[in-house]
Amino acid sequence: MLGAMLHTTALAVLTPEVEAAIAAEVNQRLNAEFMPGDLLNGTAEKKRAISDTIKRHTSSALRSRNLRVAPADETDLAERLIAQTLGYGFLDRLLVAGEVSEIAGNPDGSWWIMRRGSSTFEPLRVRPSVIEVTSVLNKILGPLGRRVTEAEPIVAGKLPATPLLPAGARLNIVAPPIANGAYPAVNLRFYEDRPVQRDLIVDRWQMLGSDVWEF
């Protein structure tokens, strides 16, 4: 028993660099196996096939690197790659919940959100890699036919309405080398899909006085 314990391989911890390398490998394999249209606008059946393929390639990439990780860590990595491929990555949960009115990213890699009905930002407990952030931003910019590159580090545009953005949104990006950091500076402000009520404008945000509102 003691000998078996001594020879047990310790679980590895996935670093951002390793995760980025695995993500690049999985993405390369996906592009070889699926058409671009399947990744962007595939059917439900095709999306299930893509999800299964990502899980399989994630497991294979870990084994090829002799990395033994906790099952929960492998599942988490695969799920994040699925969200990045089929959705908006680390932003998916925020968009699905529909509770956020504005998202901001700083060049130092920190992210902040403003919840609907609030006028202040609060920190978001995520730390996506530069590669994931760039991938997600380019996917969001897809309908505009734009991309974030060194040749075009400043991008601003109005995003059309989609199931995740019911009223559309306004996106502003300032990326390296202009941004003073490894990450791009990002502001994503969602348009309201319903009229803003008096209690928000007058009472909570205090943008107008009650006399002006009544006038």
C-alpha cells in the first residue's frame, strides 16, 4: 500500500501558458475537422458533435503532455473551450443571465461589470488569457466584418441584436500596441431592450431632477 502511494503521480496544475497551448491545439484540430460555418452557425446536432470533439481533443492534448489533472479541472477546461468556440467564452454566463448593462476590460487583464439598475462597476472574478480575450472579441466583431489586429488596434462599432444581445450593444476596443498593457482595453455597453423607467433615471442614477422629469 505504501509503495503504491509513493508511486502515485501527483496531479498537475494547469498554468495559463499550458491552457493557451492546449486551446491552440484543439482549435487547430477543430478547423481541420469542421467547416467554418459549423463553428459559427451550426445546427444543434452539429454543436453537440463539436462539443464532444473538443472534450476528446482536450483529453488527448493533456495525455500527450503527460499531464494528469483532476477530472474537474479537465472538465472545466473543456467547457471553457466549448464556450469560446460556440459562444462568447468567459462572457457567456453574463450574457445569458441578462443582468449586466456594461462590461469593461482593462489592459492589466482585470474585468469589471455594471449590473442593470446600478451606476457603479464591480470586479469580475475571471482571468482569461490574452488569446481567449482576443478570440472572443473577434467573434463578437464577426457580424461587423472587423477584427482586432496590430494593424487595426482601435475598433468601435454598433453590434446588431442577437439572441444574447436582444437590443444590440456598443463595443469599443483599444488593443496593444496602443493599449498600455498585454490586454486590450474594452468597453461593451448593452442597449436597453425596454424603456428606462423613472425610478432609475431620477431616484437611483439621479441623472434628472423630479421637476425636470415631470416637465
